[in-house]
Amino acid sequence: MNKGVKALVGIAIVGGAVVGGYFLVQAVLAKKSAVDDAVAAMQTQLDELDPVSRAAAVARITTDEAKSLRHAKA
């Protein structure tokens, strides 16, 4: 292979990596946006509760999440 072909192959590989990286970043940003929307919706619902109900809801969410993490770890 001559130098020109090697350079062209190198440029194609780097270009492919850049394009792949771009789409990966876009996918991560889309998932982050969905998570942010879900958190905002949950926070809004919690803010509408009275203090006692809010404390109970937060305790329940925390307990449920702790259980799910224990089962996932085992």
C-alpha cells in the first residue's frame, strides 16, 4: 500500500469514529433528558403533598429502591 491509500484509510477510520461518537453522545443526551423529565414530574408530585404524606412517600420510594438494589446485587 502506498502512503496515499494508508492516509485515506486512516481518515476514513477517524471519520467513522467521530460519527459513531456523535451518535453515542446524542443517545446519552436523549436518555438523560428522559430521566430529567421523570425526576421533575416526581418532584412536582412530591411537592404537592403535605409534609407527613411526603415523608411517607419518600420513605417508601427509598425502601423500594434499596430492595431493588439488593436483589440486583445478589
